[in-house]
Amino acid sequence: MSLKELEAEALKLDPKSRAHLAGKLLESLENLSEEENTRLWAEEAQRRDVELDMHPVSGTSAKDVLREARAKLK
């Protein structure tokens, strides 16, 4: 079964079962080794860099994010 197929099947579960499954999946991530955790974060950072390079308009500058956050705090 592919990941997409597994995801589609999981989304068919009732909300309580989906929440239980989500909890189990999150719990499994807490038990990663430091090396595995570092590797996964590095892969995610690389994926995001590629995505921003491919679609530069989709990103928001830090300056804009901070300006919007400050405006919301007023």
C-alpha cells in the first residue's frame, strides 16, 4: 500500500479513531534518535529551500511577518 493510499484510508476513519492514530504517530516520533531527528529536520529544511526557490512568491519576508505580528499585538 502506498503512502497516498494509506493516507486516504486513514482519512476515512471516524474522528476518534483518527485522533487515536494521530496520537500514536506523534508518539512514535518522540522516540527518534538524535541523529534521526537531525537528519529529518535537515531534509525538511532542504525541501523548504527547494520549494521557495521554485515558488519565491509563496514566501513571506521576516520583515513583513514581524510587522504583521506587531500590528496584531496593538
